[in-house]
Amino acid sequence: MRFKITLKQQLLMILPLIVKNGILFGIYFYFFSFKFSSSFYTYILFFIILFDILPTILLHIQYLMKNRGVILDINKDIGIFIYNSPLRVLKYSFSDINTVQHFASFGGGTGVYSFGEYRYFKIIFNDKVEVIVTCLMVNNIKITLQNLLGVEAEKRLKVIAFIY
């Protein structure tokens, strides 16, 4: 199977942010005639931007930059993993995989945070080479990669799943 960042996958990931906050802002502006009648509403708006919108946008940009131009080929039948980036081409057998780590945010799947579904996999090979595969490349990344690689990933939860 071949994976790369697509516009469709990016829209699937960013859509909850757009829909949820679009509805919230639409309701607010409809009922309050596009005016901030109290500083309380200004603080709520600032809170939403700071703790939901900004982290989601930063995650999206970070994941996009990390996997921009990368093509990932995984052939389960012959057990080959090929990571083709603009900087290097890595080709490994599944037996060369030392560790697979799955990084996700707390609250993922709850729909509370727009960044909750952003996650990535770090694949570490026996020669200590590390590869990052983000959810912008692979739809339903956890199930898809675990099934293709035939391994159970170590789950690591973070407040926000930034790549370090």
C-alpha cells in the first residue's frame, strides 16, 4: 500500500475544528448581533482560540511539515517498508523494526478537543534510525499501521501530540 499526504486526508483531520467552532461562533454571533456585549464573552473566545484552535493549527502544520513530500510504501506480503522522503530513501524489512510507538493526545476520540484525533507513529529500526508517520498520511493510522506491520504499538499519551 502507498501512503502520502493528500488534500482529502488533511480535510478529514481539520474538519472537526472548522465545523465545531463554526457552529459555536455562528450561534454566538447570531444571538448577540455580532457584538461582544461583555468581557466574559471575550475571555471565552480567547480561551477557545488558545486551547482548541491554535493547538490544532500548530499540530496540523507540524505534521504537514514532517511528512511533506514523503511517500510510504508498505508491502505486507513480502514484509518490506519503504520510506521515500525528499532527503533520503529508507528500505527495511519488517524484521528490522525494533520498536513501534503510537503517540496520541489525551481525550482523543471524545470530540471535546479538535486536536484529539491528531496522532503519529514513531518507528525505530534496529540500526536506531527513526521514522515518523503522521495521521495526515494514513487514514485511521492506528489500525492501519498495526495491521500492515503486524505489530502492537506502544501507546504513549501526551496532552497534545506534538512531535519532539
